[in-house]
Amino acid sequence: MTTLTETARVRTGRRRRPWAALPLLAVPLAVALVGPWLAGDTSPQTDVLPSQAPGAGHVLGTDVLARDVLSLVLHGGASVLGSALGALLIGLVAGVPLGLLAAGPRRVLDEAVMRTLDLLLAFPGLLVLMTLAATGHRDWYWLVTVAGLLQVPAVARLVRGAALAPGARTVVEALRMQGHGWAYVHLRHLARELAAPLATDAAGRFSVVLYLLASANFLGLGLPASSPDWAVLIERNSDALFTQPAAVLVPAGLLTALCVGSNLLVDRTLARRRGQR
């Protein structure tokens, strides 16, 4: 009896744990969404020194250009969140239809789609972004578009694999024999089957996209050096890590919380739904 009670408590605790990820995710989201409305001036100031430690008038100190770090952090989250979500959306919008197309009954079409995507999968993401920057395409939309297209092969492979699962294939064959069209089979039946794996992959892929974009900005391949983007702040102030650590640790902590919080929330939510079933 005690064992059953303890097991029930453990299961109940696991079901409640998804919401423990909310504070971790809520902080960087709140900074990214509300921060620009609360931030002050981000231009260099003449009355303070560069890389000044936190003190009166500057809660987080100043960066290497004598700009207020708190204002920069509040401004920089919008570009991080917008770029990552935009690239992720491009990958899903292009990858899901291609995966469903490859999972169709035509073997030739499957081979053509997947082998073409394999060519794109072979290119390292940072190498593609470096080539893009070398050709002069450093605009924000180029960076987001290419980062999103680099996710298409992985998304398409996931969708194809889930749609070709034995159980799903049997049901699909039955639905086709009953006269249901492509839209009904793929947009109604398979959409429900793909919801859970796509949600899990999207959370992990969000971290991948965020890492790719942050790495590009850190290496100077994306946004200009004067941008308040969190990754740019880390790169510009890395030399002053020991004299002004807040300029590096605060944006780095927000990036980490955004990645970990999104993954935890999706994983725990899906685990909670499985437990309820």
C-alpha cells in the first residue's frame, strides 16, 4: 500500500513538473518582448568609462563602447527571439510538406526528394553562413532565411520517418481504400500522428537554430557589431570578462535559459500528457 502511494505521489509530482520550466523560460521571453519598451538609450555615453563595473546609474555597468549594459540587454532579446522563431518557421513550413511528399506511395519521388535534401544536409551550417557573409549578404533576412533552410532536411526526415511508421502506414492504406483524398489523410490523420514528434523536435531545433544564429553573430557573420543582440554583446565584451563580467554573463545566461527552458517545457508537457493517458 505504501509503495502504491509513493508511486502515485511520484507520478503526480512528474505531472506537475512541466510548469517548473515556465520561470526559466519566462525570464528571457519577458526581457525579449517587454524589454524594448522599458529600455533606455543605447548610444555611447561620454560621462562614463568603457567596461565600467556596475554601480549607481548603471545597474549592470557599461560595455566596451561605454553603453549601458542593462539597456542593451533589454533591447537585444527581440532580435534573438525573432530570428530564431523566423528560421524555425521557415524550416517547418518547407520541411513538413517535403517529408509528407517523400512518404507518399511513389518510390521515385521519395528518392528524388530525400537525395536532394541529403546534399543540403552535407553542408556545415557555419560554413554556409561564412560563405554568405563573404559574398556580402550580411542582412538580417539573409541570415534567418539560410538558417531556416538548413533545418529543412532534418525536419523532412523526421516527418517522413513518422509518416512511414508501420501503424501509420496501415491506417493510411485503409483510409485511401475508403476513398479519402490526400488532404484528409495528411492534414487530418497524419497531422495528429506527427504533432508530438514535431513538437519535441521543434523545441530541440529551436536550440539548434538559436545556437547557429548566435554563433554566426558571435563570429561577426550576421548582425553588425553595434547591434544590441545578446550574442553580439558576448562577442564584443569577451575581452572584458574579468573586469566587467556582467556584460558577458547576463546575455549568456539569458540565451542559456531560453534554450533550456523551451526544451524542458515541451518535454515535460508531452510526458505529462502521456502520463494522463
